[in-house]
Amino acid sequence: MDHKSVEQYVLSMPNSRLEYPFGEEVAVYKTGPGDSGKMFALIAEKSKPVRISLKCDPKLSEILREKYESVMPGYHLNKKHWNTIILSGQLDEDDVKGLIRHSYDLVSKTDSDTPTIGL
């Protein structure tokens, strides 16, 4: 997935928006009202391959990090609750979309199942 297609999917989540609170290098995607909105995805601008950071259930985070070398603890984020994923093709598009939805659901507190991503 390239930056544009990832961003389109992230912004397709209900009430999501793009902000740059940390400067031009990091696109931050939030959901929720105004200033109280919560981050659910961050994409490093101009990174090739694309690097996306997503909130994740801690137990699932451990499994993903053990199974995929492209999944690592969140860069400059809480290592227990965030993963940074290098979109190198190791995870397919459906898996990445499932993890984006999982992150969104955790932040917006909607009921959702843990994504099944080739486990």
C-alpha cells in the first residue's frame, strides 16, 4: 500500500481527520470532537516504504511483533499499546486495513472483534 491509499482508508473511518500537531514530518489521524480528539494512526511523511503507527491490544501486539519483522514497538509512542508497521508487503492490504480498523475501534471505543490477520 502506498501513502495515498493508506491515508484514504484511514480517513474513511467515521469522524476521522488529519492534523499535524508534531510538525510536517508526521501525519496524525484523530477521531472524536475538536481538541479532545484521540490519535489512532500516525504516518511518517515521505517514508519509503510507508511507516504507520497504530494503537493495538497489548496481547495482539506481542503476537504480531513475534511473527512479523515489519511490526515493531511504536516509534516515540507507548511501546505497550502502539505498533509501528513498515508496509513492506509482509502484511497484506487486508491485514493492514484490519489493524487500522482495530486501532480506530480501540480509540473510539466501539465494539469490535480483534482482527484476524494471517495468524
